Amino acid sequence: MREQSLSDAVRGIRRTALLFDQVAHHFRLMETMTTRDYLGFRDKLSPASGFQSAQLREIEIIMGLKVDDRIPLGHDNSYLRALRYPDGRPSPASKRVEARLKDVPTLLESINEWLHRTPIQGSTPEQEGDTENVRRFVENYLKAQAIEAEEAMILVRDSAPGEADRRRIEERYKQERVKAREFLLAEEVPEEDRLRVARVRAALLFIESYRELPLLAWPREVLDGLVELEQAFVIFRQRHARMVERVIGRRTGTGGSAGVDYLEQTALRYRVFRELWAVRTLMIRKTALPPLRGPDVYGFVAKE
Ligand code: HEM
């Protein structure tokens, strides 16, 4: 993703978020149908299903939903199989989606490639000492975060009714600190990719934390747009599941899935911008942030 295309990207992302928002409202109209109304024509629908929506699959693929994250329906590539004709021949829908799989990079990959270039505390990837600079930023952030978390923990712990509750609260905050470190150092990532992923995560945290810097104005809009998009997508999935439960209960879907159970799983598990959500847990108050280094890189002129 090139810097000069950021404003267009934001417009496209926000437009798609609005689309999910609008479609989710339509489900209210479907709910004017009673269960018996629906059962009256259900046999005519079967085996057709929303599971054959090429458009939804294309959006998921363009965004970067990983194949391994998909909920299996009992056989391999089931989401692709469902798009074919019943005898297994390719259909226009399956051809569209299979072509889309080759359309790379995905939005997630482009965003990560772009995030990786973000100057962090004035340091860029091609610069000597960048790895150490980024590491220093992360360590300073973790220190500041630990102080903030400790203060928050004391407030909650001291108002807890019993000793067992207090211990549980202390443990919970301790785990938050452990997880923050693991996440920012990308400890779960294979060694060959670790530094790259850690830099992307640090960039996310940096943009979100120092969001008022002039150079970060568009990056912050991109991130806000992506959160808006993914949230609207999840709400669309949830809203659809709630409508389906109301109209058909928890029976098997016409596409052969577990119906509402399957739809709820998609709402819970299908996340693309996981790291964008994860940094929200780590963020701290503006006043507690480590001091900004190299402010001129960001077009920020400090007052005399
Ligand atoms: C009362 C009406 C509806 C019922 C009972 C219903 C039910 C279902 C069920 C049970 C599934 C899971 C797949 C299966 O086994 O069939 C599904 C998937 C789906 N439905 Fe609906 N649906 C309804 C209306 C709609 C409408 C109006 C839309 C238009 C946006 C829609 C879009 C989808 C899509 C895109 C999927 C695939 C979801 C995924 O795989 O993540 N459905 N629907």
C-alpha cells in the first residue's frame, strides 16, 4: 500500500463498513416472518443456502481470512465445495471465489507490509540500530503499562469482597502483563518471522498511542476504519445468527451446517485484524506514555 493511496483506502474501508451496517438492519424485516411462515416454503429453498454466497466468501478472502481459521463442515474445502454444482462441477460462483484466492496480496498482507515501514520513535527499518530502537520502545512501553496496570489493579482489588477474590484479581492482572510482553515480542511466532511481526505490532501500538502526530493522521484513520469494518462485519454475523435463531431455532441449516451454532462460531472466530484488536488491551493513558523521540520525523513542532 502506497502512502498516496491512503485516503482512497480509508474511503473504501468505511464504505464497506457502512454496507455491512445497512445489510444487518434488513434482518429486522425478515423477522416479521413467523417460524410457520418460513417452514411453509423452506423445502422449496433446500438445499440452497447463504453458504453459497460467492460475495461473502470474496469479501472474507480479500480481507485476508485464513483458510485454517475456517470452521470445517465435515469435509475438506467445504466452503469451496458448497459453491460448486451438486455433482461437483465448477459453477460461476466457485470459479469467482477460486480466482479470488489467487488475488494477492490480501488487505491484511498489504496493511502489514505498510505498517512494517512505520517510523517508530523516529526509527525506520532500513536504519542501523532499528531493531534495538524498536525493542527499547517496547520495553519502555511495557514498563509504563505495568505501572498503569498496577494502579488499576489496586483500585479493583481493594474493593473486592474477600481474600479469594483479591487473589483472583491480582492473578488476572499479572497474566495481562505476561500476555502483553508475549504479544509485543511476538514470542509465539516462528523465529524467522518474529522480528517482522514484532515490528508490525509495535507500529500498531505506536500509531494508536501517538495518534495526534501530523504524520500519523492518515495511518490512524486507516486503523480506525479497519476496526469499524471488522466490528460491522462481526455485528452483521451476530445479527444474522440472532435472526436465524428467532425464525428457525437451532435446527440444521438448508446448507447442511449446524445452523445457529455454526453462525455463532463464525461471529466468534472469524477475525482478520486480530492484532489491531489485541493492542487495545495494552494501551495506556496519554499522560503515561514513554516520551516521544524524533518528533520532527512526524511533522510535529514542539512549542518553545
Ligand atoms: C429467515 C431468513 C434466513 C434464515 C433462516 C437463514 C439461515 C441461515 C443458515 C442456517 C445459515 C448457515 C448455513 C446453512 O447451513 O444453510 C445461513 C448462512 C448465510 N446466510 Fe442466512 N438465513 C436467512 C436470511 C438471510 C439473508 C436475508 C441474508 C442476506 C444477507 C443471508 C445471508 C447468509 C449468508 C451470507 C450466509 C453464509 C454465512 C457464512 O457461511 O458465514 N441469510 N443462513
